[in-house]
Amino acid sequence: MQRTFDVSAVREQFPALDRLHDGRPVVYFDGPGGSQVARPAIEAMRGYMERGGANLHGAFPTSIETEEIIASTRHAMAAFIGAEPDEIAFGANMTTLTFAISRALARGWDENSEIVVTELDHRANVDPWVLAATEKGAKTRWLPVDPETLTLDLSNLEATIDESTKLVAVGLASNAVGTINPVARIAERAREAGALVAVDAVHAAPHIPMNRDALGADILTCSAYKFFGPHVGVTAIRRGLLEELPVYRLDPAPAYIPDKLETGTQNHEGIAGVKGALDFIASLSGGDSPHERLLSAMRTIEEYEDVLAARFRAGLRDIPGVTLYAAPEGVRKTPTVAFRLEGRSPGEVCEHLAGRGYFAAGGDFYASTLAGKLGIRDDGGWVRAGLAPYNTEEEVDGFVEALEMLADGGRAAR
Ligand SMILES: Cc1ncc(COP(=O)(O)O)c(C=O)c1O
């Protein structure tokens, strides 16, 4: 059952929307850098700490409850992405988890091994793999991005991924320009070649429904602070692979899955908050199974955000001096919009917008390979304005107006 999207009800779930900046309501367009946190996530974290926390493996209630909370978050995360609870491991963030996984996997690589990364990805899904490969004398190959269409150029896919390829690392969506990649197609080629697929779902997770198996991901990693939760990283690793993975682990620490990947004491209150964030998402729709319910909720979010993003992109396109960096019509995208304004650095644009209550960030957002290829990396990168389900049409129109003022002012001054 899909429900209509009630943005006012959604907004009530985000206490940070009450914030004022210089007397104006704050408009958060910085979701791709980290969304605001939903009330159920905040309450779950507060509840955990107020009731009394503990470490694991104790025979007393706070320890037992902590284990129950972690188990229930593993279930919810598994339902979110279509994996199994014992395939879900937590960590500090996506980058730290990816460093740990890459170092473990690379123990089986040598000079005859190759890995494939992309020019469109956030460097967190590039550098950990490249560094681990380089240490083993393995070679890195790159899937190029087409700078005109801002999509991956797959014309050479068959030749790039071959029997030497051990791993293909690809993002589900670009955190800079929003392009959603044809991950299933890339994964199919990887599977033919016998390579593993690591999917960076950090940017995609708050915007589109995901199913790990449909994507063909062996490893899928995301970060709850992008999907209305706290700063906790999450990975799903296919059971057989996780069982075999020679992780770096302390001798007395658990050797069983998924705990073997979770070095040290985890962020228990944060993990409680992840479950709260998923409860918030699940509340937006219905469905027969927990996975169906979350898929349906994410479909509802995607539909709402698509309409808002189309309005936003159209408004920005009409402003003289604005260059929009977006894949063409027909390419599926997240509602993340990257642009530049002629005659102004991204930093200046963001400052102007912040003065009017619109919070958006400038930079390369670690999509630095793409920024370099487009020739803007050393020139401040982009302004990135990303929509979230708590944003409204009025906010989009207000953002466009605030930018128009700066564009007009710039022209009048010349
Ligand atoms: C697409 C993408 N991948 C990876 C990361 C890194 O995530 P984390 O901050 O959890 O390490 C980010 C963070 O912005 C991102 O947007």
C-alpha cells in the first residue's frame, strides 16, 4: 500500500526545521552532506542512553537490551536493502568500513589481480580500493565518465572488466551531480568475469528504493547520517564472502559473522538511532513485509522528490549565468543539483544563500575525479543543493529567487 506524501506531517518529524537563522526559518538544502535527523532516531538515541547503556555479552538487563537493540537494527537494515540480518555490520562511517573491507579482501590479491573503479565516484569508493590494490602490486582500471552527459561511459565495459578483475567498485548514485548508475548492468558483467561488486549506496540510500540482490552487490555500504539517522556506517556483505573475509581482528574478538567486522566497541546509541531512522522511513508507507514496506516508502519519497527536483532544475536553468551540471532528461537522478554561477565562486554563492536562510555547500564533495575532469576542481567546484523529503515547493522557489537576486546584482555591477 502506497500512501500519498504529506510533507507537513514529514516536517513535524524533524525538530531541526524549527531553527531560525537571523530571524528566518532555516531551509536545509545540504542533505547530500548529511540530512537532518528524524524524531524517532533522536528519541531512540535518547531512550537508549537514559535507560542505561552497557557493553555486550553481560548477563544483566542493560547489556541484554543493548544486544537486542543491535539485533533489531540489523533486522531493520536488512529489510531496508534486501539483505539478511547476519550480513549487516556497523562501523564508524562508510569510509572507515571500506578501508577495513578493502584491506581484508586485498590479502588475496597479487600482481596478476586488477580492480575497477570509476571516475564518477566519491573517492571513498575509490581510494581505499586503489591503496589496497597498489600495496599488493595489483592494477587499477577506471570506468570513465562522459563529461558531456555526466554518466558512466560503458562502451568499453567488456574489455575493462575481465578474468583478471577481482573487484568492481561503483557508486549507486553520484553525490555531486545525482546521476544514478546502471549498477545491475555493471554487476552482471562483473559476475560473468568472476569479480566481486562493491556498491557505494551512501548518496542513493535516502532517495531511491534498493534491493541488494537486484543490484547484484556483494558488498553494499551506506551511512545513516544521510538517511535521517545518526553518524553510523553500515555495510551488507554477502554471507559466504563475509564468512571467508580475512578481516583484521583482535584475537579475543568474535570471529563469527557479522561481528567479526565490527572492530572495538560500537556506537550503541547510534545503532539505536539507525533503527529509529528506518522506523521513520517505514512510517511513510505500508507493505506486506518489512522490505516491501521500506521499498514502498522509498518509492513515495522518490516520487515526491522527483517532482520537486524537476521544478528546481527548471528554475535554476532560467537564471542567466547559471550552469547546471546534470545528466540529460531520461537519465534517472537523485534530487541533488550541482551548479555554478558565472562571476561568483561557489563559496560566495553559498554565503549569499546562507544569509537568506538557505543552507547549501560548495566544493568538490570528494567527487574530485569528476570535478577535475570538468576543470572546476581548482576553481571551487560546484554549489550543491540537495533536496530531502522535508523540503517543499516554497523552499525551492525561495532558493531560486535568492539566487536570482545574486545573479541580477552581479549583472548590475558589471
Ligand atoms: C557517495 C558517497 N560515498 C561515500 C561517502 C563517505 O561517507 P562517510 O562520510 O560515511 O565515510 C559520502 C559522503 O558524503 C558520499 O556522499
